[in-house]
Amino acid sequence: MIKTSEKKSLVINSKNFCDKFNNFYNRGIPFIFLIDYNMKEFVIEKLEDVEPELILFDFPGANNVKHKWSSAKYTPLSFSPISYETYKLGFDYVKDNLIQGNSYLTNFTCKTEIFTNLSLNDIFLISKAKYRVKFLDKFVCFSPETFVKVDGDFIYTYPMKGTISADLPNAKDKLLNDEKEMAEHITIVDLLRNDLNMIAEDVTVTKFRYVSGIISRKNKLWQTSSEIRGRLRKSFKNSIGESLLSLLPAGSVTGAPKKETVKIIKNAEKYDRGFYTGIAGVFDGKILDSCVLIRFIENDNGKFFYKSGGGITVYSDCQREYKEMLDKIYVPTF
């Protein structure tokens, strides 16, 4: 269980967060940070001060993992999902708003109770992902999705939208040629391109809809991503913390237009996302790398919940989206 004193000592407000972020970044001090979806809880710590018992992380080029494996025997997750009928209530609300033109794309997610013999620490150690983070005994995340990366004068973002089971015949071609998936991806690329324009110039889509795979003991998924690059404005370094917050919440886990879509999400989901679909990141002294907190398991008073979902457009089919939400309940393992 989370000790209240531990959480209070780590979580700060947005002003203190930005002050520390700007100070560490401009002085080249390595640090780690976490921001929840609602931008109410902010965590930032120097890498040299991070205690693995409180924050455990493994990012490209930086980690504090002392033990590389778990002695626990892995058994596949079992889970008790919400009923299709319950899912459809939220889906229909989202679809109605899409038809009315209040949104072009809405990321609709659900909370599913899961059952496992593993602790959050065990799950962290057996999982395989580009980004892994465990926060207190609150959540563990094994995310494949980069949010933004800052390297020198350039900022990059990598929206990930479009998923299909690799077990299907001609799965890659079906994914790339699917009109619904294409519309969803284009919408998010356009949204994030516009977001980057707030803090960067010469914003360009440098790679469009490339395919990558995720393997778990349950199945293999193909997914599509794009790369967008911009040249940071000169004023960026003076307010890097505030600039980062201006991009949140992440467009790939909300939709477009963002402000109105966030309202639709709140009414449709009827649960608190918490840190799920927030972001986490590491600055190594030169490069800032961050991820979207998806593929996420939360400890809620001793019960484990997996939060998952996907983008809904006017082309979406409810049964297909319900299945995709369930397909994303997995732990990618070695």
C-alpha cells in the first residue's frame, strides 16, 4: 500500500514543478518527472536522489534497476472486464458527440479489474518495453509510446494510433489500408503537429505511419506511429517546464479538438484516469526523453486494475472497439 507521507513528499504543485524543471534543465542536472493526466499531481526528482523503492524506472539510456529479474513464477493475467452493454453506453455517448461534430476523434478508455500472482514490482521486472516505470505501490507502466524528445535545438513527437492483432491474415496490410485507422492516425498527427507549432518552428512530419510490433505471451500486436519534428523557439529554454505543460494532456490519448474532446471523455468514462495517460520522462543532462503512460496497471486499495482503450471515430464499430480494449490487457514479457 502507498504510505501517505511518501506520496506527499514526492507530489508537488505545478509552479514548483516548473521552477525545478527549468532549473535542472538549464543547469544540465539529470532528473526524472511524472505528470498525471489531469495535471494535478507533479513529481520531479534528481536522478541521483531517486530511491528505487519509490520510483523504479528503465528508459533508453537511463535506469535505476538493480535486479534484472523476478523470482516469481509468471502466470497469464486473468480479468473481469466491464460488460459489453456497459461499454456500449460510453461508446454511444462518444459516437453521438462525433456525429454532432463536437469531436473528430475521441480516445475512450476503461478500467478492468485483473488478477495475478505478481506484485507491481514483479510485473515491472518481467515486462519488456521501451519505457518502464513503477511509482510507489501505486502503478506500474510498460509503455511503447514516446511523447516528446528534445535533442539540441529539435523537438520530436511520435503519435501512436492504430492497432491490430498480428494473428490476422495480412494483418499489416489490413492495418495500413483500414479507412478508420487511417482517419484516426491523420487526425492525431495533425493535432500534435499543431501542438508543436506552439513552441517550435519548421514543424514537419518526417515519418508517416510506420509499423512496429509488441509481443506478449498472450498475443502479438502491430501498431502504427509517425514522427514529427520541429525546431525549438529561442525562448524555449527559459520556460521549458511551462512549454511542456502547454502540450498536455497528450493528443494521442485525448483526441481532437482537444479542449472539447476532454469534456466528452470525462462524461463518457466516469472514472479517474489518474496517472494513466499522463506522461513520464527522463533528462540525462543533454537529451530529454518522455513517454505516454499507457499499458498501465494500477493498485487501488489492494485490487489491481488495467486501464486500456482506443480512439473512436464516426467510422468505429462498437464490438470491434470493445475487443481492442480487451486485446490491450497484456504484459509484454521477455
